[in-house]
Amino acid sequence: MSILIDQNSKVLVQGITGREGTFHAEQMLAYNTRVVGGVTPGKGGLSVHGVPVFNTVREAVEATGADTTVLFVPPLYTKQGLMEAIAAGVPQVITIAEHVPVHDMMNVMACARGTGCRVIGPNSFGVISPGKAKAGFMAHRIFSEGPVAVMSRSATNCYETVFMLTERGIGQSTCIGIGGDMIPGSTFTDFLPMFEADEQTKVIVLIGEIGGQEEEKAAAFIKAHISKPVVALIAGKNAPKERSMGHAGAIVAPDGTGSAENKETALRAAGVHIAESTMDIVEICARFLA
Amino acid sequence: MLLINIFGGITRCDEIAAGIVDAVKKLDPSCALVVRMEGTNKEKGLEILTQAADAVTVVDNVREGVRATVAKVEKA
């Protein structure tokens, strides 16, 4: 099965005429993803790698029936692009750019909530269901199809884990970039019930990091609702307080809120298997799948 | 001693490699460089890196990168 995206998904690329949009639309097509349209205001009528470009998301949705859109749009234009996608009724919106202003995301999420639109990102590498389709910028050749679900705030930690899983002959069901900004559109807790219900997924990998409370919330949810084994890695054990580490959202508060220690303690208490490194994630997954 | 580990998604390995080659030419660094590149445009990146083959040790994964780095530090 897999979740969120597969060979039937119809994907739009917002910002398809930009450098990154053009390059990654081509990569998504090379992975057999159904990229049905692109959107760039003022460039409607053009075509990029054979994909028709529209002026607005609404026009694109009406013409193509797209159910997912990926935004390769700079951070200051992301709010506009997200609002347009939400208003056009796209059920799933994935946003790539890092450092979308916090206030913009607050507005966007307030609007999205009433519509049922699922926002993934900002600062997400996207979503890939290996062997089926991808919506995002991950280097797809390291992925392979199989039983391990991965969701990660860090793209690189996800790639490294997937690279070693694949080397070890262990494939993935769906991999999701949660994103590293302050306000993630969707988070671990949103995807846990989907992976629990997904027949392909046998082990769930959660790669968190310092900052926020999402890993603690995930721990509470796992304890109450998840029967599949969950493996977690929390990055940033040696981070000082009050300093953001790489990601805007990766920051430990002065009172220690958001520390790796708190997160690991909460996850352990929920029966989650804590990995000490990306290599360790692979070892633990291999044990569960043996 | 400098270990550079790039796993390219939106970052493209060829752009990183061009930067490394440029830096080696301009700065003539006194430290040894170990580079691991994987992901987007890896092949193009590795090809570009051959222009700085004297200054850069290329490795295939993190483990190798750490091993090569430790070996060079111990030798120094």
C-alpha cells in the first residue's frame, strides 16, 4: 500500500518554471510520478518537460484533477502559494522552502484547518513511496520499496538512514519530510495512525530532533494507539540551550523544554526503541524484520 | 584535517564539488580534505572533484569517511 502518495497520485508543481521547480519536476517524472501540471503566475500556456503550465492553481486543478501540489516557491511567496492551493481545494500540499515566516504559517494553518487540507512542510524534502512515486526533491535512487516507514524532521538524517537501510536490503513503504521550521504543517502524530493502518508498513522510524513538543506528543499517541514497533532517533543531544541548531525549530528553551533527554525519556516510556545513531536505526529495524 | 559530508537532496553534489575545487585552487589549504558525496548529481560531482585529486581524498560512505579522517589525523 504505502501512504500519502502512489502511482495514481496526480501532482502539481507550483513554481515549475523556476530553477529548482524545473529540475525536480523532471526528476519526479523520471521516477514515473504523474506530474500533471505546473503553476507559475503569468506563464500559463508554456510547457516544462511536456507538463502544461497554468497561471493559477484553480485553473490547474480544474484542467488536471490534481490531488497533491508541491511548492518550489521562495519562502516569502510561500504563504501566497499555500493559500492559493488551499482555496483551490487541493487536498494535500507539500511545501519545500526553509524559513517561511512564522506568522505566515500561523495564518496558513488557521485557514487550512477548516478545509481538511493536509499541509506538509515547510522545509520538507517531500514525500516518497519508493517504487511508486515521489513529490519532493529527495535523490530517489537511494530508496527501495519495502516494510519500513520513515518520517523525519531532518532531510539528511532521513537520507542517511534510507541509504543504509537500502544497502542492508531493507526497503521503505513511505518516507515523509516533516520539516525543520518552527511550525510544521503536519507532524509525527498526524502520520502515525496512517502507518498503523498501512499493510505494507511493519516498522515505523521516527527521526526527531531538539525543539518543540512533537516527539513528546508522538510518544503519548504511540503508547495509546500504535501496535507496530517504533524506532526513534533524536538529534542534538549535545546542543546548548537557547541556540537554534541548523533548523529554525531545533532549539532548546531556557527551562530545558525541547531537550533530547526529555524526548527520549517520553519515547522510552511509550515503549519506543531509541537508536543512538542512524546506523543503529538500521540495526534495530533489521532485528524487528528478521 | 577537514571532513566534508554531503548528502545532496536539493543541494547538488556538482555545485559543492565545484566549490571545493575552487577553494583548493584559491586557498591552497594546508589541511587534508576528505570528501564524501552522495545523492543528487553525485556522478557529476565526483568527476569535477578529480580536478583537485591531489588535495582531496574521496570516500564512499560515512564509515569510510571517518576511518580515512582518523587515519590521516593519526599520521599527522
